[in-house]
Amino acid sequence: MQDGNVDASQSKAKQQDGAAAMEMQPLKSAEGGDADDRKKASMHKKEKSVLQGKLTKLAVQIGKAGLVMSAITVIILVLYFTVDTFVVNKKPWLPECTPVYVQYFVKFFIIGVTVLVVAVPEGLPLAVTISLAYSVKVRGKESRTSQLMQLQLGVWGDCWG
């Protein structure tokens, strides 16, 4: 058997400029298919349901909304601080007060990060609850519609029977 493999590989060798070049072929799996076939088969197994796809899309949207809200929060806090301190109270920017101002700005940044971190885990269960409530409502309407159709068909059938 091994001699047959060696003979087959030697027969595939080509002579180019006095040097032998081997022809490359993809390896076969134990099942007999190519590696690409296995990848395609595993991709079919990992397909998401419609609900999973919608929930993933919703989670991404919640993350983006949280990012926007955290950025808006930081901007509003910084603007409020600067307007209140330097415009309304008319305090000058003193070099000895710079560390205090920087400390305020760092606090504002931490608040923005907190808003972002809290938005995703708190928003996702809310989104799942809302989507499931909506699905139950839609399924309930479909169920009542089918029950009403069965009732009407039964009455109609009784009239002819």
C-alpha cells in the first residue's frame, strides 16, 4: 500500500529545469471529504435562529446607544463644570488649581465609563423581556385567530351537514 502511494507521488512529480516539483493537493479528511467541506458543514450547524439574530442585533444597538449616552454624559458634565466655574462664577484658570480641575475631568470620565458599563448588562435583559412579551402577544393573536377560524369552519360545516 505504501509503495502504491510512493509510486503515485513520484508519477505526479514534474521535471522543470532539471529540478523535480511536486504537485500539491489538499488533504482528505477521515470521512473522505475536503477540509473545505468540513468547514461548510460546521457553518451550517452554527446558524442562528431568527430570535438569536434579532437579539444579537438588539444587543449591538444597546451597546452603541450606551456608548453615545456615555459620551453625551461626559460632554454635558464637562460643559456644565466649565460654564459654571469660569463663566458664571468668573473664576480664572489658575495654574495651582490645575490638578483640581483635572481631578474633576477624570471624575466625569469615570462617570461616563460607568454609564457605558451599566447600560449593556441592564439594557439587554430589558430588551429580551420586551421582545419575548411582544412575541407572546403576537402568538396569542395568531392562536385566537386560528381558534376563531376553526370555530367558524365547524359552524359552516354543521350548516351543510
